[in-house]
Amino acid sequence: MRKSSIKRVTSETDIAVDINLDGAGVHNIDTGIGFLDHMLILLTSHGRFDININCKGDTFIDSHHTTEDIGIVLGQAFKEALGNKMGINRYATITLPMDESLAMISIDISGRPYLHYSVKGLPEKLGDMDSQSFEEFFRGFTNSLRATVHVNLLYGRNGHHMIECIFKALGRALSIAVAKSGIDEIPSTKGLLD
């Protein structure tokens, strides 16, 4: 099975992540930020990954360090669980609605980190979380996974719905991109994805 466990300790956060890419959506997530927990549970459930995340962070300052660092560690866990990426689909695009909101996520697990983040109109805060921190999550995740990720919020009005459809779309796009294609080779003309 494609699994990994990553632990990362800094002066700002202490994070442990366990992941099983071939899971059923089982999760145990405690980031110290309720709204972020909710979004990561959606990612886990819609991606059908088994994920445990435990974080103790400096949330008495704000949500920035915890959110960014969880993105970093989660990206590392996905990368390690994928190994040499033999037989994965590699690419995926999902367009997903959440009531009045519509988000599109495109992923290429290419070995080349690049984030395009086009999300406008979020309120300043969602729960106790600064909405600007979500871009830092995606940047940390993208850089650590070493993937190209395009995050586009096409439209929306309700901030909760807007970010929720983004995380659901991320889970579903990741599920397709990391899934086995049935062809036992690395999906690259170079013979390498790193």
C-alpha cells in the first residue's frame, strides 16, 4: 500500500501526518483551527485518502504558520507515499460546484512545483481563520509535493461555500491524479517524474 508518515518540528509548529493513498476517507484531524480541520476533512473524504493530522502550532499569533506548515507536511506525505510515481495517472482536472460557487482544480504531478492561485472575493476571516492563509497552504503543499497546481475560483458569493468547493475539488483531483492508470510505467517521456 502507498503510505507515509511525516513529522516536522519547528519553533512555530509540531506536526505529524500519516497518509494512506489507497484508503477509504478515514480521518483523524486536529490542527488547532476548527475551520481548517473542516476543510481538510472534506479533502480527505472526497479524495478517499486515510489521513491523520495532528498539529500544535502558534495559533495564539494567527493561523498563518499552522496552515502553511500543514500544507508543507501534507505535500511531503503525498510525495513520499507516491514513491517513483510508477503507473499513476499524473494529471487531473475537476470542476466542482458548491451551491452558488464553482471551483476548478487542475493538477500535474510533474516534479516541477508551480502554483497558480486565482481566488477572489473571500471574506477576510472564515471562522477564526485568516482567509489569506489558504494561499499559503496551497503554496506549501504544491512546493512539497513538487506538482503543478492551478486553483481557480470561477465564481461565488458565500465565503464558506467558495473555499469548501475548492477543497472538495482538490480532494477529487488528487484522487484521480494519484490513482493507478493500469499501465505499469512512469507517465513521462523522460522516464522520470522528479
